[in-house]
Amino acid sequence: MFYSLPEETVPHVNTNGIRLSYERSGRGESVLFIMGQAAAGHVWSLHQTPAVQRAGYETVIFNNRGVAPSDVPPGRYSLADMVADTRGLIESLDLAPCRIVGTSLGSIIAEELAIGWPHLVRCAVLMATRPRADVARLAQTMAERALRDSGIRLPAKYNAVDTVTRMLSPATLNDEAAVASWLEIFELAAESSTDGAGQAWVDTTTDRRAALGAITAPCRVIAFTDDRIAPPHLGVETADAIGNCDFVEIPRAGHLGYLERPDEVNAAILEFLGKY
């Protein structure tokens, strides 16, 4: 999904047996951004990291395993793999205790870090997150796994339409110029990349509500009203499970709400970071 930078343009760290590409920009205390499934870390640079840098922070973005120019080891990845990678990055760059902003899978990685290694996490903004898979989300996940197991490769045009309708809000889908651009972006991405295939097997269905109660770092959950993957009612469950956590819901936005409604998202991120 989206795009990644050429290997020669970004530095790497060695962590957990692989190399992770990363980029540091700006000046000030560090904010680490963790991207969602199959997307390049550089997507944060479209809207979020420039705003955070203007507010006086250094930003650190990186590509998770499976997204070049980070290593793309074969096979199926686990959540433990992803968490260990990010832990190693934080330790290698001496970021701890750091502020974290995550979305989707990136939020779940941040949560697991805060549970298992609380000394690494100063505070966290958790976008498009969920603590479990309800009936509808579990059925969606099982159907996607069955399709991958079948070995069927769907046409790029179909994947683009499927992604756009699942990831974006009706407000965007009903904007003909906007949705045409999104369809083109996702079709090109589907044709040119196999990034993130291993990440597709990371389990995000397990009920972690009890475990989330161990998080002591201040957190903010940002949910998007039209998110079909991590709907607001599941975001509320995450916020309720974490002791020191508030909840913000942004309307007219789907799972990619940080791209659809960047001004509202950035304001919510910066207001929270300013407290901690």
C-alpha cells in the first residue's frame, strides 16, 4: 500500500535479526510513528510529521519488516516479531522513553510495547485500534485469510476498488474527483508491490482487553466514525481498558482517517503530545 523510499536514501538499524529503514527529521524531543499493515512509514510525511515538526518535535518514521527498503523476510510474521523489531529500533536509536503515534497495526504494536516494556513508552496516540475482533471483524479476517490460503491473486483493479471501499468514508467515496485519485493510487500500488504480504498473517483478533489494563503510560485513542476495520465502539473498548486513556472520535473518516481528515487528526495528536 502506498510507496516506500529507495534503499540508498534512508539509514538502517539492525534489530531482531533484520534491518529496518528509518528516517529522523526535525529538532526537539522525539516522536516515533508506527505505520499500519503493508504501508510505508513515509506515508506519515504526507500530513502528520510536518505538523509535528512545526510544533517543535523531532519525528522518527520507519518501515516495518516486510516493507522495503526494510528487510522482507519470507514467511508469515507474528505480532511478537513486529513488537520486537520496534523495541529494537527504540533501543538502537536511544529514543526511550518515547512518545509514540500509531495507526491500526501500528497502534497494536505500541500497545504491546507499553504492556511489556513500559520503560520504553512515555505516552501513545492510538489511531484506528481495536482490542479484539467482534463477530463482523472476525468474519472479515477469516475470509481474507481463506482467500490468501487459496493462492488466488486478484486483479489490481479489483484490489483497488476493494481497498477504497473498505478504507475510506462515504464522504470520500461520494466525492468523484477524490475517489478517482484514490482508485488510481491503490491500483498502481497493487500492480507494483508485494510489500507487506508477511504482515497479513499477524493476529489482531485475540481479545487483549485484560492485558491492556497493565498499561501505565498516558494514551489517547483516536477513532474514525466510518471505520469498518476498527469501528469506534471497539476503540472505546480499548480506551476503557487502559487506565489513563481518553477517546476522540473524528467524523467523516474511515480507516485511513489520518489521510482523509489530516487537520483534525493533527490537532488531536498535538493537543495530546503537548500534555506529556
